[in-house]
Amino acid sequence: MVEGRKAVSEVFHSDMEVVTILATKAFQEKEKPPFGCDIISETEMKKLSSFTTPPGVVAIVKIPENASGSVDFNAPVILALDGISDPGNLGTIIRTADWYGVSHVLLSENCTDFYNPKCLAATMGSFIRVKPVYGDLKKLLTGKNVYGCYLTGENMHIHTFRYPAILLIGSESHGISADLADCVKTRVTIPAYGQAESLNAGIAAAVVLDRMVSGHTGI
């Protein structure tokens, strides 16, 4: 289930199979969407929605059969996520990956569901362009050029990244799991200039991706 005007509009114009679009009368009258809707009551929308304040429109969409599968490890930059449990945080990271042109995201089996409605809404439509691949990260990362984001490591501002590369981001609570430490070829860090203990996982991913992608493109 996809919620919100932006996300529903994205799936409507994509090649994903939309089963139906449901909207409230208030949404239809205010937004005048370019897609057909079946009208339901505000009460029915509240029952369907995963949000405290429902956005007024939802789309029921079939999950692509190839939603999770093989990955092109020759891609310049791939993102790997270890234990990201908050759907809103995962959605933000997916949106960030899309911004930087990263189309493959590897997810540990204990990451939250990519197709959780809150995750989909937070991606603002980027879930259409970013491919999720769930699996055993240790098997997926072994032998690859993996950069792990840690509180201590090489300064990512001055480090020369080698490509193809995989950026591994751990959970905010536990960081990168000890089981994956051996897969990390290089530990990198975002140098701190203030007193905060750490950064949100989504912010950390954005900062390091910016450096990695700019290093590859030469910008």
C-alpha cells in the first residue's frame, strides 16, 4: 500500500501494476488528481492508513516479482544497510540513495520492510527507482570493496575512494554488527567539530555518499 499524493502519483506514472487507488472526497476536490480514484469515507481512510493524520489517498500496488534479487556489483557505488529498523529512517535513506544515483541497496535480513507504508511514503517515490536486495550481508559483502561508516576511522573528506565501492551503514543503536566487521576493507568516519555523540544513520549515509559519488564523478 502506497500513501500520499506524491508517492501515488509516482506509481501511477511508473510501470508498476496499480490494483486500485482510493481517496477521500476532500482529497479529490482539493488536489484534483490526474488519476482516477474510488472514493471512500474519512473513517475508512483512517482505518487503512498507517499515519495518525491520513494523507487522503492510497494506492494498492503489486510488489514487483523481481523486487529483491541479484545485484550488479560493478555499479560504482552500492549502499548496504545493517539493522535499520525504523521505516521512516529507511525511507529517507532510500530517497537519499536515489538523489545520488545509487540504484542498488543491500539490506540485512533484520532491516525493516522496504514495502512498509511508512517507508514508502518517506521515500517520496524513490522506491520505484531504487532496488532492494535482502539477504545475508556477510555473504553478499565478503570479498568486495566495502567501506564501513564508523565513529573512528579515516577522515572521509581526505580519503581517496576506490571503485566499485560499497558503503555499509549500521543501525543508530548498535552501529555495524561485529559479524560484518571482517567484511569492511576500510573504516571511514565523518569528522566531528561539535559535541554530539553521533549522527542519524540517514544523515551519515547522505554525507558519505556525497563524498563517494563526487569522488567517482570528479565533481
